[in-house]
Amino acid sequence: MYGVTVGGDLPEFYDTLKQNAEYIYGATQWEHTLPYPGNQEFFDTYKKEFNREPSYHSTAGYAGCLIYAEGVRRAGSLDADKVREALLKLEMKDRVRRVQGGPGRLPARPQDGHLPVQGEKKITVWPDDLAQAKPRFPTPAWNQR
């Protein structure tokens, strides 16, 4: 098995590595196939507007804006301390990920963690409850692919 910590979730990953990418596992912070409200809509709208798939950087920025706006709404104010207190209590599914605040932790990361992917279509293979396919393991030798 070969894994990467960054880059595997970028839209250009498969184009660069071709068929070799089909046996590489990488972390992803977001995929449009995950069952979050508005996920596919965000993907389609972004792709139409920018003529390319969004990366997790795009979705993280978008999610940050949604999370902050929800904090402002719940605080009923733009006061930074009030918004922070509202964010610490925030638990929601936004349009691109599930977030949860908690004592001393602002909701700035995906609650489900990272999801390894493989292949041209970035198939989610873990965790089991979100998996779209089984991992291709063991990886065949180079001369058997």
C-alpha cells in the first residue's frame, strides 16, 4: 500500500499520476459525494462558475464563512466575544461538512476526519459507513497493473 498525506484530494492528482493513482491512498478533507446537505449543489455551482472542480481549500473557505455567519446569527451580534461564545456551542451540518464546537475548541475542522481515497474518481474507502468501495489491497506489482 502507498499513501500520501497531502495532494491526493486535489483535482489534478489523477491527471498527473494516471493509472498509478488508482493504488494510492490519500487523505481528503472534503468530497462532494459525502452525504452533507448542499454538498453536490456546491460542487456543481463551483464547477460551473470556475470551470474546474473545487479543492478542499475552496470548500474550507466557504465552510468558514458559513460557520462564522451562523455564529453571528446565533449571537445576534457582531461582537467578537459573543460570536466566539456562540461558535463554541455550535453543532451543525453545513453545506460542505459537519462541524462541532466544544470547550476550548472552535468548529474549524471536519468532524468525520480524513477519508482515504483511491482511483480516478476519488472513491472513498474509509470509514466504512461512508465507503463507496473496498480498498484495492494488496497493491499489485508494477508489472501486473
